[in-house]
Amino acid sequence: DTGVSQDPRHKITKRGQNVTFRCDPISEHNRLYWYRQTLGQGPEFLTYFQNEAQLEKSRLLSDRFSAERPKGSFSTLEIQRTEQGDSAMYLCASSSASVYNEQFFGPGTRLTVL
Amino acid sequence: GENVEQHPSTLSVQEGDSAVIKCTYSDSASNYFPWYKQELGKRPQLIIDIRSNVGEKKDQRIAVTLNKTAKHFSLHITETQPEDSAVYFCAASPGNNDMRFGAGTRLTVKP
């Protein structure tokens, strides 16, 4: 499968615990995006990498959230001290360096915070 | 930043009829407008997109139109089929940067 992959697909955790998600983009794509999607809403932008550089962060990304893309390939999104309001689908997308921002999504990681 | 509004939030049509979903955007720098289809429990799938240098694009039963002056764009699905039932999202992007999505339209096609 040469598409965007994410791991794990589902995560259930207790409030206060830390969680980490991984995204592997399409191999030739140098741009990687993280989104959060709650039921009945469109994806909300969280952050964006071009290669290993984190170029933009949404104000939705509180200081409990951190994302990395250390080698410009896969990326991780960590949430510290999880809260029930963090329960959502976390989507990753990737795109190539072109004038137009055609993004392809992964299957998502569904987080449930109890 | 960009703000995208999408209407209607739900749409129900009879099989064979047409469906139209409309979006408006705020950032005049946006130059790329994709449409995604998301079935329950699945990832958003890109179904068609339009770039700011064209006003209309068609791919079989689906078409998109863009009015840059008015900052709105629309998705048209003709001869709808039950398998078209899904949530459709529009989005706008100013090129290299982030993409802003509409809130989605739940389309139901009744057989």
C-alpha cells in the first residue's frame, strides 16, 4: 500500500495519560499535515511540516500537543495529560511540493479519552 | 485566516436527481479548492478539485464551478446513485499553506 498510513487506528486511554500517534506519508511527498476531526465536523487544521520543518501551528494546538518529523519522513503527534475533550479522529495528510495543495489523507487514529 | 462556509448541512435527493452543494471562502489568496467525500468510518477521499485559473471542471457525473470574484464554489452531482450517499467537504487553500474545510454536507440519495 503506497498511501498514507497511520498507527494505531484506535486508541483508548484514561484521562491524564500521554498518547503518541504515528503517520507515514506517501514516500515522495515532502509536506505533511495533521488534522483533528470531531463527529459531524470537517477536519480542523492542527499543524503542517515541510520536510522536517514545522512551518505552521493552529491555535488549536495547545502546549499539551507536540508534533515532530525528525527526518522529514514519518511524523509523530503526542498529546500529554489527555483530557476528555481530546477525544476525536486525528487525521494525517501528505502532499507534494507543488503550487497546488492536493492532499491525500490517511485512515486516521480514533482517540477515546475515558 | 481562511474561513470556509458550506451549505446545506444535509441534503436528501431521489436517485437520478441532481445534487448541488455550495461553499464560500474569505481569503482572496486561496487558489486551490478541493472536494472530499467521506463515507462513515473512512478517510476523506479527494473526488475533484479546481484551481483558481479555471472556472469550471467536470469529471463524469461530478462538476465544480468557481467564482473568484464572489468567492464561492460549488459541487454538482448529476444522475445521483445510492452509492453517492456520504458526507462531502469543500476546502480552500492558499497554495503551500494549510487547508480550511467546510463543516460538511450529509448527502442521502434515496433509491
